[in-house]
Amino acid sequence: MSSSLTIQEHLLPYAARLQARDATGIDLVVIHCTELPDLASAREYGERIVHPSGTGNSGHYYIDRDGGVLRYVPDDRMAHHVRGMNEHSIGIELVNTGRFPDWYDSRHQAMAEAYPDAQVDALLALLAQLRATLPNLRRIAGHEDLDVAMLPASDDASKQVRRKLDPGPMFPWPRVMAACGLERWR
């Protein structure tokens, strides 16, 4: 893993409208996967305005399959990435297809795309940097740990599927936990 990390600033157009916050209140990192085919699709999704404040849903950081890291939202702004935890967390999105394009189809709930080494190396470098710059960062969770809501399957409303499964079964939790220095949210 490289000790240097290059983060490309690619702030969302509405980033300045997101709620400001004190970095000392950030104690949690939430790992997501985009469940979209590529970084361009994730950017398009993040730019959609869906809240009355003129903002949308996105993570703070996006890590592409090749290990490229982009910042969409500054750490001192609250991104909309996980229900009920946004005020005190950083969202990191890993480009991965997940269940795309059939997120809620009961027949397509398997998440089979592995996370490339370059992407995981970049994640570990980003986590090390965040630990150095955010004094109270202590915990890490998967989106699936925090959003356990169920909803009717898109193919059969009599069946229920998980709203969020990311980062999913292919995410290398043992490797990340051995190197990140954070406590896993349980």
C-alpha cells in the first residue's frame, strides 16, 4: 500500500449548501458501494437534487476501481449518505456494481463483484489520512450495518428485500480491519 494519497477535488455543485459541521464531531466512517456501473454514473446520481435544501445524496469520497480517489463533499459538510448517521460520519463510496441494475428484484440480490487491490489500498490510505485529520474518528461501519430496512421486492411485492446491502459480501472486512485502526460498528 502506498503511503501517499492523491485526492482529486471534484466537489458537487451544491456542496456549499450542505449543512456545515465541526470536524471534532465526526466519529464514524461508513463504507458504501455505488451499486452503479462506473464513476461517471455515480457522479450523475450524486448531482441529482432530491432534498428541499437544493442538495442530493452522495458520499464524501469516491474510490474508483483503479484506486483513484475523488472528494465530492468536504469533511466539514454533512453529506446525505446514510439514514440517521450523517451528522457525525464520513461516507466513502467504492465503485462497484453491487446489485445494479436490479437493486430490489428478489431474484438478483447477489453481489458478486470483488473489490480490486488498488481500490482497497486507496481506501486504507484514505482511512489513515482521515484518522490523522479527524481527531475523534473511532469507528467504521458498512452501510448494511446501519440501514437494515426492508422493502417490497420490485418483481414481487409479496417478498421483502434489504434496502441496503453494501458494501456486501465481497468487501474484504478482515483485511481492512487489520489495517485501519478503527473499531467495527456492531
